[in-house]
Amino acid sequence: SYELTQSLSVSVALGQTARITCGGRNIGTKNVHWYQQKPGQAPLLVIYRDYVRPSGIPERFSGSNSGNTATLTITGAQAGDEADYFCQIWDSNTAFVFGTGTKVTVL
Amino acid sequence: QVKLQQWGAGLLKPSETLSLTCAVYGGSFSGLYWSWIRQPPGKGLEWIGEVDDGGRTNYNPSLKSRVTMSVDTSKNQLSLRLTSVTAADTAVYYCARVITIYGIIIRYFDVWGQGALVTVSS
């Protein structure tokens, strides 16, 4: 089976840059998608295809993917960005796989 | 704008059958896959399976023996049944639309239902 590993938590000062990583074997060969989930809410797609932002997602959210690590970057973090973030991939062997999730705290 | 609305029984006893329905409003139902995903309290997301408008299904192997997904295209609805539930099945259950880009095989979830908490307790 394929596993996606994320740091349990990331803290970032208001206005600074947060980097959330998603580790997986040769993840750079896969397409990675990212979801934001605030307490009591359903997940929200914030990045798909490694780096593409859906309509309505602020430009401060960006993504990259190479080697064994995909990264979601929040540049100029806002208080409203405090949430859990999950990465996700799909492949023909394992179907849909989610990362373990990272809790982002904005200080 | 597509919206997904879910409903179903929220409290079950062990060995009972979980049953949830998800209605799709404001968008196309056909030509797409629709998934069920669950999240135990305080934990991560687990994909349960998917169904398309023709009733074709793919299930998570870990749940396959207990899961049935179906669609009612006349109502733009999809349903989930999970038999023989235990406390381990306690979770928030979500339905979600699957976006598939063929050729380069990209698949992700772009619209989610509001979630339904199902608690299994004796």
C-alpha cells in the first residue's frame, strides 16, 4: 500500500510563510491535491494537480511536488488559514490515499 | 453551483446497517464518479468507495465486504450502505464529487457534502 506522511503540526506567525509537507515514495511522479478543513466543516480543495488553485482560492496558497515530498505553501498566513490540511493522491494500485493531516496554527 | 446534501440515521447499534443518501443539486450527475469518504472523530480521512451514474463501483478493499453503493439517476442521488457496523465505524461520513482527468489520470474531490455524523454505540 502507498502511504502519505505529514507533520502533525505547523505553527506560523501571522503574515509569515507556512510550509506543509507530504512525504511519499516517489510522490513527485504522482499528482498531489490539497484540502483545507476547518473545525466542524467539510474539506475544501485548495490545490489540485500539484500547484493549481481552484477558483476562489487566494493566491497565497501554492504547491510544489518533487522527489519524495510535495509541499503546500501559505505565503503571508492569515488567521483564517488556521485549519487542518490533508494531501491526497490517486493511483491505479491504491486508489485514493489521504495524508495523515497537518494542523496549522497561526500565532 | 453544485451542492451536495446528505442525510441518514445518526445513531446505530453494533451489527446494524448504516444507510446514508446524498443528493446532488445544481450540476450534472451523469458522466461522473461520486465518492463516500469518512473521518473518525479527531482523525484523518478514509476513502470508502465510489459509484458512477451507471452504477459502476470501486470500493476500498478494507471495507469491500461490507459496503454497497448505488445511484438513483432520476433523483440525482447516491447512497451508501455499510453492514455489520461496530464502534470503529463511528465517523463523519462525506459524499464528494470526483473529478477525473483521463489520459494523465488525475483524480480528486472538488465538491463535498456537509457531512453526517454516524455514531455506533450499544
